[in-house]
Amino acid sequence: MKKIESVLFQGITENEWMHMLDLGCMRTQHFAKNTINFHTGEHIHEIGIVLSGSVNIENIDLWGNKSILSNISQGQIFAETYAICHEPMLVDVVAIEDTQVLFADLDILLSNRYASQPWHAKIMQNILKLSVQKNLVLSNRIFCTSAKTIRSRLLTYLSMESVKAGNTTFQIPFDRQQLADYLNVDRTALSKELGKMRTDGILYFYKNKFTLRSF
């Protein structure tokens, strides 16, 4: 298997990569659209790296209300906290399109048996970087959902996406229902507010492509 370009493997040499492969700690798996990678309540020991496609991190409560916590696109990583802590999953990881995932077994990679290996410390350091990045992602969602009105939540989220894209025209990773689930609002109310914002000249959109207008 060719070395994967990922934050988890930053600084890893080809020889170190081959050594990790020889440990049998990595596997790839294909998931069709809407297939669950990890289920709520599941105990896991593998971290997921999206090779192609994308997944959403979702929470569904006992009454069936869904919240989307984040979107994980190609090259990004998911489930590292649960794989390290061995706590039951509180979320589902769902493929939102045909997706290929590399799973790496952290029980093996972080084992004290391999603490003397030069790649061991690199993996530990890279996981720390990942944790900091994930905290930022969750903080951004808190900003989006703490606003009181749908318009304010939309403006907060779309402004963040514009900054990330470096352009006032950009695409978001969600369809309308997924965007409503991410912002914790009703889909009908969301669509109505988007229409008002377009009428007011604040933004333009077509499907998941948006253009923000500055005044």
C-alpha cells in the first residue's frame, strides 16, 4: 500500500510506513452512500482516514432528532478520540457519497511494545495536532448554533466557509437538510430564510454554491 498523505502520517518515512504496514494495523474499506462506518454505542480501536468521498459525524437522539456535528472530507480523519479513549461512540459516522476509508488500529500503533520505534513518537505528536484541530471544528459549530436567529446562524456559518475558501463564492459540503441538521434548525424555515436573504441581496445561491454580497 502506498503511503497515505495525511496529518496522521506527517514526518513518517517510507521505511517507517512499510514497518507499520507489516504490523497488520491498516486496512481499507469502501462504503456506499448513506452507509454507516461506525455506529452509536460501538467500542472502536481504529481511526478512520477518508481516502475519497466524505462522511458526516451525526448524532440522533432517542426521539429521532438529528444533528450533524461536522463533515469529514478527503484526507481528513475521524473517530480518533473514541479510538484512544475506548469510550462508546456517541455519534454515527455516515458516508454521504461513495467513500473509501483507511482504518488504522491505534491499539497497535500506540502500543508500548513499539515505543522505541522512531515512528511511534511521530504518530503521538500528530494525534495531538489532530485533537487541537478537531477542537477548533467543534468550536466553530458552537459559534454557528449559539446565534438566536436562523439568519444569524446562516451568516455565521457562511462567513466561516467564505473565509476558509478565500473567496465570497464557495461551495458548502451540505445539502439543505444536512445544513439544517448542522445548524439545528427546521429545514422549511431554513429554506424560507435563505429565500428572504436572497431577496434582500445578502447572498445568491444555487444548490450548495453560495456567493456572499458585501455592502
